[in-house]
Amino acid sequence: MAFSLPDPAAFGEPLPLKARPEVLDFLATRRSATALTLTAPAPSEADVESLLRLAVRVPDHGKLAPWRLIILDAAAKTEFAARLQALAEARGDVKQVAKLGKLKAPPMGVAVVSRPRPGDIPEWEQLMSAAVVCANLLYGATAMGYGANWITDWYAYDPDALKILGLEPGERVAGFIFMGTAKETPLERDRPVVSAQVTRWSPPA
Ligand SMILES: Cc1cc2nc3c(=O)[nH]c(=O)nc-3n(C[C@H](O)[C@H](O)[C@H](O)COP(=O)(O)O)c2cc1C
């Protein structure tokens, strides 16, 4: 499948604000698909290109682009998983081996890597921008009808695994976004009760 996106707007071009009820509908009903249920076909090359364009179009204080994306297509992901498996087996860590299922099943993934820049913009804000890249990828793929799942398992934190992924010092994995075709329809999960999460500010006594 190939979804076409509008041509990129030129710098300074007006982007009129308008109601987008279909986006509201999407946000109210979207659901991640469990990585274990993701199978081929993966998003087409054209769709991946579109998704990457959407992914990097995020709020980013200071325009630092403090993140990068590593594409794990089927072959690369298989090799990455094999190397992680060898690492976990060498440690005799059966739990780590078992956790690789969510990496192995989907036909592709993208690692979103946070790489904060020194300077005036707090690192916290740069990390949050990387999280929004993850969300854009997740939402974009879902809006195309693919299944997508944001995963951080041990291999998002383990220093040896990160070396295999090719991370540089100071870089961190914000998430692996796995994508494919969901072989099961995702079911709604428990959602937070809005009133339990929200207060109205009043001046402290
Ligand atoms: C940073 C982050 C890391 C996550 N890592 C995992 C994970 O390793 N394994 C897992 O099953 N779900 C993980 N999740 C949860 C799922 O991606 C997802 O949020 C959950 O299934 C519900 O998603 P939905 O609201 O998109 O339907 C993670 C979520 C976030 C935000």
C-alpha cells in the first residue's frame, strides 16, 4: 500500500488551522497491536518513507533534532535478534531469550534514539521530543492501518545490546516501534479515568 502525504510545506508557508474530526476519531479509538501479533506484510517502502517524514515532524525546542532513527527491516532485525540471543544465551539468561519474541515476530521496526545536545535546552525536553517521535511513528503507522507497538525491553537498556545496535555514548533508546500487519484485532485495554488524573489549579494556601 502507498499512502500519499501532502507535499512538504515551504518554510514560512501558512498552514491554516482547521477542524480535523477524523483525527479526533482516530485518537479516540486507536490502539497499539501487541508486537507478538504483528506479521508480514510490513509497511511498504513508500509507506515507511512517509512514516519517517511524519516521525520527525514533532515539537522540538530549539530545533535540535535531538534524536535519530535506525530502521530494522526484516533482514536487519533478524540479525539483530540473533546477536541479542547469542548475548543472552552466553549469559545463560533464559528470561532475556524469551523476551526476544516481541522483537522477532514483527516484520520490521524502527529504533528511536535520543541524542541530547549540549546547550541551553534542558535534556529533559530533548528526551521528551524523542518520545513524541515514537508516538508519531506509532500513530502514523496505525493511521495507515498497520499494527504498531512501542516496546522497550531489556535490549533498550543493556549496554552490550546497545553496542550491538550501534549506539554512541550519550545516546539512549526512546523506543522500538515495531510495525506490521496485526493478525488479531486489538482489544481495548483499561484506560485511566480522566477525573482521577486531572485537577484544576488553585493558588496554594
Ligand atoms: C516508553 C514505553 C515503553 C514501553 N515498553 C513496553 C514493553 O517493553 N513491552 C510491552 O508490552 N509494552 C510496552 N509499552 C506499552 C505499549 O507500548 C503500549 O503503551 C500499551 O500496549 C498500550 O498502548 P495503546 O494505548 O497504544 O493501545 C511501552 C510503552 C511506552 C510508552
